[in-house]
Amino acid sequence: MSYDFTSLAADYEKLGYALSESDIATVAMVLVQLTEDLSLFDEIEGYIKGPWDYSVKMTAATQEEISARLIETVRIYAE
């Protein structure tokens, strides 16, 4: 499967907004998929108790960090 990371990364504000409205567990799994960094599982395991968004109790700061890391990953893929 192919993705157009250049278009996705072109509007950081729009991407950031979309991620802020997204389920953070899904955002984290996308980050793991793209980076192959399985250590993220260790970082978030205590926050996720189930597969639904109400099962995630993650601080806003942690959510922002994960979203920022995904934005940076998309930027790198776009280069």
C-alpha cells in the first residue's frame, strides 16, 4: 500500500487538528506501525485498559507527545 506523505505533511496545522480529534490509541498504533518502535507499547500500556476510546486514560501531555511524534514521522516520510 502506498501513502502520499507529502500531501499529508503539507499542512501541519490541519494534520495536528485531525490528530487531536482522533482516538489516541489508534494514533499510537499508527506511530508504532510507521516507526516499528515497539517501545511505545511500554510507554502507554498503563493508560489503555481496552479497545474503546473510553478505556484510554492518558494525560493530555502524553497524547500531545504521541501526536507530535507522529507528525514528525509523517514529515520524515514526506522528505
